[in-house]
Amino acid sequence: MESFFDQSTYERLRERLQAIQHESQPLWGKMNAAQMVKHCQYPIQTALGKEKTPMKPNWLVKFLFKKMMYSSKPFKKNVPTPKKFKIVDAYDFSSEQEKLDQWMQELWYDRNNENRRAHPVFGHFTKEQWGILQWKHLDHHFRQFGV
């Protein structure tokens, strides 16, 4: 399975991010491109221990999500987004795209960190699990916008 922490995968993700344009339309879902790049910042901030949105553990979500994460299949289209991570406000696409790229770079430079804080909902992840999770989430949303 691919991982954000694999150099070629990381470089392809950054290239795919740059291929998304403000006017890019989603193939599914309700977020526009600016909202999507804003939304994609949260899991990276969580991996870096800098998340700003408090989350409560939910055993059903934990069970279903971990099952999806360990599957080699991509995340399914139209999987409901937890309310705290739904982005409905208007954002400046270029600014949010640049912020996402910066967060991605920060996580890349921190890739060898074996002592990450536990995920606030799912608990402790290994370095490999963090890398898979980040790749699957970004891949899901980049595919949502056709890249």
C-alpha cells in the first residue's frame, strides 16, 4: 500500500495538489476546490499534533474507519464527513492550496518521528499507519477533483 512517507508518493501528491485549480469541479461530494484543500489540512495537522478541532472518540466510527484504513481499496466516494470536518465557509483557493502544501512539507520533514501523539479518536498509530492514512485521505480528495 502506498504511503505519504514514500518519497515518490509524496512528490506525486504535491504534483497532484498543484494540478488542482480554483475552478476544478468535484466528481462527487459537495465541497468546492478551496473547501477541499482546507479540509485536507486537518488530518495532517493531527499527525503533527497541531489539530485545532476537538474530537470525541466514537467506537463505531473507530471500528469502521480502521477497517477502511487497513484495506488496500481506496476510500469510497461520498463517505460522510464528520460534522466537525465539514467545510462550508468560503475560502481563498490559492491561499489554502499553499497552506496545504506547507503542511504536507512539514509532515514530510517530520516523517521519521516515531513518537507522535495518539490520534484523538483512533489512538496510537505506527509511522506506517500514519503514512498510509495521509496518502489514502489525500488520494481520495485529489481523485475527487480528477487528479
